[in-house]
Amino acid sequence: MKALDQLREAMRPDRQWSFMFSQLDLGLDLSHGQILYLEDISVSFDGFKAINNLNFYVDVGELRCVIGPNGAGKTTMMDIITGKTRPDTGTAFFGQRIDLLQLNEAEIAQAGIGRKFQKPTVFEHHSVFENLELAMAGDKRALPTLFAKLSGAQRERIDEVLDTIGLVADRDRPAGALSHGQKQWLEIGMLLMQDPHLLLVDEPAAGMTHQEMERTAELLRSLAGRHSVVVVEHDMDFVRSIARRVTVLHQGSVLAEGSMDEVQNDPRVIEVYLGQ
Amino acid sequence: MNPIRLLRGDTGGQVMLGLLAVAMVLVPVLNLAVPEGSPLHLSTFTVTLLGKYLTYALLAVAVDLVWGYMGILSLGHGAFFALGGYAMGMYLMRQIGDRGVYGDPVLPDFMVFLNWKELPWFWHGMDMFWFAALMVVLVPGLLAFVFGALAFRSRVTGVYLSIMTQALTYALMLAFFRNEMGFGGNNGLTDFKDILGFDLQADGTRVMLFLASGLALAAGYLACRWIIASRLGRVMVAIRDAEARVRFIGYRVERVKLAIFTFSAMIAGIAGALYVPQVGIINPGELSPLNSIELVIWVAIGGRATLYGAVIGALVVNYAKSVFTGILPEAWLFVLGGLFVLVTLFLPRGIAGIASMLRRRPAAEGATP
């Protein structure tokens, strides 16, 4: 009888076999309130431990700043999240289910993680509008891209982002002709076009004038809530102006985490970084 | 794909295709309708020469698509061209039938000479034009696909990729030189008699081949233009300018490269197939790395990333080659090298860049107070 029950269970018409699900299920599951889990991550380059037993979590909708001295592993951490570098050990999950270590860069981008590089990289020969068009979320396989046409709603979405990043007047200029600060904003705009759940922003304020920095801070603050944002930054004033929670990295692992004031008063942090 | 809409804003392309259309009307008239004694008569030799240039132009367009727009400097397009040519050559060989020197109804002369008793498997079906025509695009396409899949997946880029494509061409050349390969070895395939039942030596056939080359160039140009004007075209340029960025916004860079590289190889194959009946021979010399390098120079001289610049470059350089090798054969390579250096120094955007330079200069002068 027991065997019969098992058979009946197995033959149930609504039965779903686990092998029928793709291993790369891209449905993002945020049921536990956290969007990014990095656990026990280590990576070394030629014996140098760039990341050492790193544990790092990001909440949904949070704006997090990551600071740390040069060589603390900030950029390497971003490389691991976006699939550019594979860690030696550890696990990296996006939401509850997406294993980042199984995906390549393009798949991770499709899953909803956007990244801004330290040096602004936009497509210099394309207009601002075209830059945003290329970044837009959608089917990015070769053949559908060949036949892609912009719908009215997509045009509106691009105009909306142009407005958000303050480049409406520069819509048809080649991106190569923009100023440094404008390129940074355009790149953030390209991230927004991807509709990412998580934005990784590497040194957005580098090389910016004071006014540009204020605008950038405002932009990043407006993004938090709708997106989770992780900002790597050196400029302390800038960090103070945007951060609610700050993570300090040192020698590849987390040294301290908390509000800006807590972190600044932590004796270990003072010793390695802020006190200098 | 409406050709008029595609060419909007592409002044160079409009002019180029317009001139091509005029040539495709004038050349047959001047050759067939004007009597031979008249000063306006165009000799069949010239018609064939022009037809050959047009196939070179089509090949240059294929190279510009991958190099100018996607940044892949392929030194292997000569190989795709030659493979298309060999496929056509095999068809033409089979058409000879028992009119060869040895009179064998099936085997081409060189196989009889080598004492082969039956046709190698890859020669079967090549007596049918439709099958040979299919091979003209499939063989170069398949080679490009396999090579590209391996190279792009391993993220080989830049100079390393160029060297690998060159090695591919070189390896193919060495293989085709061997008699055992079954492609006529050193001598290649030649002594063609007719194509689709028409005598290859007849003026009418030559004119038809010229027209076919012109049509293929126009179609190839429009197809490439269409790709460039699509969002995929913008992705290609983005890959050329900032490959990593393209990856991080979610495109599979390898697949885009692979698709375009394969398409470009197929165009090169078609160009080769039209070239062979006009010059009457295909041999492993076409696979020499030097040819592939020369072809990159045509594109550089004409102007990269314009498509019509590639056409200009192919025509200008090959016309100069015909003239110079007639007057002073030893000097040609020096002239070609000098031309390349001069263009790189003074016309970084090639001959096609002259027009936009002239257009910009008055505007710039007007802007300064």
C-alpha cells in the first residue's frame, strides 16, 4: 500500500519535478528582507588575500556606503558580485535563490544588478539618448536586438530618466562631449534604465566639483527605497551626506558596521583609517 | 527593410550606390552595344576587371562591418573569400565534364593525373549549382562560427585575435597546397568552361557576371547598413568602444560578436564565389596571409566605419595596383606601404573622411569670432 501511495504521489497531475526548474531561476525572492548575501568569501591574487572571510549583507531598499583604505578589497567585492572575479571560497546569493557564482556578467546584469565603474564608462560615440536606449531593460539577445524598435512607453521612460539625471538638454549630444560629472550621471542613468534591484556605485563623487557632488548625493538618496544601493566612496563628507549605514572594510574583511557616528567613534576604525 | 529609409543620412552610401547603378547600365551598353572600333567601346577585359573590383569591394564591406564597427581586426577574411571561391571553383570544375584534357566524364583532370579512381566525398553534389551556392555561404560561415565560438568565448581580443585569424589563414593555405587535400594542390582549380550552361569566355556571360557582382555589392551594402542602423548596430559600436560596459548592462558580447563575424564571413564567401568565374582560377595563393592584410589596408585607406569608405578603398587601391603592376611591378608594395603610412598620418579617417573634414572646416571657422 505504501508503494502505491508513493506512486500516486509521484503521478499526481500537478506534480512539479525539481529537474523541471532551471538551475538559473532568475525569479528574485526577497521574502527575508535582504537582497544580497556574501558569506565566507575569500579570494587571493598570487598569494595576496584581497578578500578574507568576508561576510556582507544588504537589506532591501537600503542605501549602504562602503569605505576603507586603498587595497581594502572594495572594488574586488564589486567584481565578485557582478561576476567579473570568481571567489576561491564562499557563497554569494542575490535574494534567497539566485546563486551569483553560477552566472556570468550578462546574466547577473539581467537578474537585476547594475554597476557603475570607478572611471566613468559611457559609449562615447553614441548620443546620450542612445546610451540610455542600449542600457534599457529588455530582451538583449542578438536577434531580438536586431529587430528591436522603441515603443512610446520606452521613449517616455528614457525621457523620465533623462529628467532624473538632469541631462534633458544634452539628449542628442554625443556622450563623449559631456563633462566628467555629466558622464557620471549618465552612467547612473544607464543603471536606472536597467531597472536593477541592486545598484553598485563605485566612487561616484571622484573628480566632481562641490555642486556636482551635491547633485549626485541628492540623486543617490532619491534612488534608495525603490532600489537597494551600495556606494563605495573615499570622500568622507560625501559619505556623511548620504549614508544611513556604513560598512568599513579593512584587509579584505568587515572591520565595523553601523551609522556614520558609531563607525567614526570605533577605536579600531580610527586606528586604521579615520585617525590618520 | 526599405532601402530608401536605410540610406537616409548616409550621403556617401547614396552617392556610391548611385554611381554603381550608373555603371551597371553604362558598362553593358558600352561593351555590347557600342561597336568594337568605336573609341567609346569598353573591352571585355575591362568589364571583367571592373567586375573583379566589385567583388573586392564587397569583401571590403564585410571586413569593415567587423573591424570598423565592432573593432575585430580580422586577418582571416581572405580565407573566407577563398573558401567561397573554392566552392564555386568546384562547381565550375564539375561543369567541365569530359571536355578536360584526360576526358574523364566525372573526375577533374588533376584527380586523373593523381591516379584517383573516384570522387572524394566532399566533391559530391558540387555539380549542382544550388548545392554549390549553398556551400559558398555555409562553408565560410561554419568555419567562422566554430572559430569565433572558441575565440570569443575565451575572450580573446585585440592583437591576439588578429594573430589567431592570421594563423588560421596560414594553416588553411598550407593544407590547400597539399595534393592529398583534393583541391588541386599548388595549381588550384582552373580551365573552367561554363557556368549554368553559359560559355565563360563569351562577352554576354562576362557582362552578366559583372552585373551579378554589382547586385551582390548593393545587396551586401544594404544588408550591412540595415544591421548598423538597428539597435544591434549600436551594440556593436558600443562593444568596440567599451566592451566591459556592454557586458555589465546585460548583453552577451560573445554572441553578438559571433553572429556578426559569421555573417561577415558569409558575405566574404559570396564575394569569393563571384570572383573566381571572372578571373578563371582559384589557388592556395588566395589564402596567403598577405592578401588578408592587403584587404585590411583597403579598408583603412578608404575609411573605417563608413561602409562606403571600404568600397572606395577597395576600388582605389586595386585600380592603383593594376596601373602600377603594369608600369613598375617591383614598386607596387612600396607604393601600397607608402599609401598606408600617408593615409594613417594625414587622413586618419581615410578617403571617406575627406568629405566630412571639408564640411566641418568652414563651420569651425564660422564659429570662431
